[in-house]
Amino acid sequence: MRANNMLGVLFSNEHDEKIHQLTEKRAMGSVPFGGRYRLIDFPLSNMVNSGINKVGVITKNNYQSLMDHLGSGKAWDLSRKREGLFILPPFGGASAVPNSRVEYLASITRFLHNSREEYIVLSDCDMVCNIDYRDVLAFHLEKGADITLVYRMGEIPEGSSDPTVYTLAPDGRVLEMLINPAVKGTCNHGMSILVMKREKLISMVQDCVSRNMFSFKQDFLQRNIRECKIYGYEFKGTVQTICSMNSYFAANMLLMDPKVRAELFNPNRPIYTKVRDDMPARYGLDAKVSGSIIADGCVIEGTVENCVLFRGVKVGKGAKLENCVIMQDTEIGENCCLNNVVVDKDVRIQNERSLMGSQSYPVYISKGAVV
């Protein structure tokens, strides 16, 4: 089995509506996370670490930020003469189903036909995890499956839109697939990751389009659950699902836990991102920092507790930040007080300002705002 016998396809705009505040001017995949990363860095790095050397990124709108971040794919070793990174641009269609994955896949049929890889991995960009797709493919081959769906056992993340729940046979075969069920407690819920043969995918997409069926979950998967051998692969590692502003805030705060960081940022499977050369973080004589993630280029002269500060953030004298996510190049004035706040890029908060939210409802300041 050759590791590079897999083709990767990422849906960068899926679930934009979940965190509309952050995706108003960017795609879901380019939402900043963890001090220096974007959400797309995780599935893209997972693919590269699994030996996949050809990845297509499907875009729909608000993709300028995404393209600036990805560039030629050099940071992921995908800037190649052959294969590498492909940006698959927006398109028009007649589907009655909004954000239809079937329509997206139908629009890139030529890209799929021209690819030589035998297997394909599909993934969204709303899951923060570190997974080895080679293990999923090995399971797929062992079971002789037509389709392998990656799932997680646990409670459905609050705020998930149209979650899928699987009933599995003892050998892992999917017997039943429920979409947005009224299920509480522990269950097998999908992670929007799929592995199957590339030619099989093309055939099933064409069949759906010919029948005017554009729902990926209902028409592509649920309709074929009896005819195809669909298996479920359980992922047991750390997963953070970004399905609301609350979950985004909570996922960033969980990075303070060393165990979570150790699983997500495994040195054997590193998470790559766009390189930005900057000076090391600088701390003033009166600065006090504890339990925080501080990126390079920050200048801190106040107090920072339990916060995630992205590159180039400046914190003025006398300012106090607690439980905050402060994105790139934001300036916070002197004697400010921020608690449970998410601040987007390039924001300027003037002196003597106080902003306070709660863990269940963080205050959000939009990109480029002046407070």
C-alpha cells in the first residue's frame, strides 16, 4: 500500500453559518485558531503527514484570506512541479440544496478524473484534531469497505447542524444512519471525514446528479446504506468541533491544558502553517503573564491570564486581560480591562476601555474595529 495512493479534498466553506461573526469576511477554513494557525491547517497537515501529496481545496466565497494563507502550499510541502495543492474555485449550479457537497464534487469532476490516486479522503474544516489517514485506509482495506466514515463516540457537540448518528454492527458496519436525531447522551456521531475509492465516488456523484439528488447525507450516503458496504472507523483522540462562537472560544481555552496540546500538536505529526517571520515576544518590566499562549511578535506591558494572543498583539501598561482570544496585530490600550472577549484581527481598543462577557457568551469585536 503506497501512502501517496490517496487524494485529499477539503471543503473550506462548509459550516460558514455556524460562526457567521468570524466567517463574514473569510471562509471557515481560514478562521484563526490557537495563536498562529487557521482551521484548515489541521486537516491539511493531517493529509500531508499521512503521505498525501495531492490536495484539492474547494472554495465558494470569501476565499481571498484563504488563498493568502495557503499560497502555493510551500508551508505544507505541497509546492510541487506535479501534484501538490490545488485551489478549486467557486462555481454556479442549479441545486436546490444550499452548500451541497454533491454539487461541489460534481463541479470538480475533471479534477477527479485527471487524478491518478486510487483512494480519496474528503474532509471539512470545522474539526480540530490530529488523525492519521493511513490508519483509516488500512481499516478500509481490511474490511473491504466501499465507504469508510470516521466517527467519534460521545455526546453530540452542542450547536451542531444536522449531526449524523450511526448504528454499528459488531464488525463496524454501519446499519443505520440518522440525520439530526433527537438523541441525548453518548452515541456514535460523524466527523465529516470519508474514505473511499476515487472512481466509486465519481460514479455515485454522477448517479445523484442524474436523479436530481443533491443532499450528500441523505442521497449520497443514507440512500445507499443497504447497497454499499459502509463501515465506521472510531477516532479516539482529542477532537474539538467548531460549531458556534461558544465552541470556538472553548476550543481555544482548552489549549491551556497540556494534555490537549500534546495530542493536537504531536511532534511526530506536526501541524504546519504559513510562516511569518517576527521578533520574539517582548515583556515589559511590569508585565505579568500566566497560563497563556503567547505568539511571536507580541509586546506585553500589562497583565495577561489564561489568554490566547496571536502574532503581533500589543498590550498596553496597566491593561488586564483574562480568558480572552486576541487575534493578530490587535492593539489594546493602557488601563483596559477585558474578560471573556474574542477580538478579531487589526482591532484597536483605546485606553481605559472595559469589555466583559461570560464563558457561555463571550463578547466579540469584529475585524478592524476601533473601540
